Amino acid sequence: MKVETTHKVYQIHLLLNQAMYLFEDLPKETPFLNDNEDLYKMIVKLCEDLTPLLRRSQNDNYTYTLGRLQKVIERVKIPQL
């Protein structure tokens, strides 16, 4: 993969991971979660498909960034309305 393409795929993977963690943080009885279960499963599959691809062309900074992103997501809570 070209460097520019790889960078974009890294960004997509990071965003998909963020979406996956946010879905998992929702209460199980949330109607949104129930209504969008197929979307959640698709996000998980995309993450799983991209991970090996990125590991083949990965740089150390990506692994570090992904770990930091997970920690940030765990700390950030959106106020409930």
C-alpha cells in the first residue's frame, strides 16, 4: 500500500475502533443499540478485517496511537440528556 493510502486506512481503523467502544459502552437496554445491532456487527467485522492488514504494514506510532485512543475513549463520557 502507498503511504497515503495506509495513513487513510489507519484513520478509518481508529474511527471504527472508537465507534465500537462507544457502542459497547451503551446500556444493553438502549433502543439505539437494539435498532443498530447490524451496524455494530459490521463495525466489528471491519475492524477485524483491517487489523491484520495494518499489522503487515504497521508502524510503531500506530500501535501507540490505538492504545492511547482506547484510554481516551474510556475516560470520555458524553453527558446523558
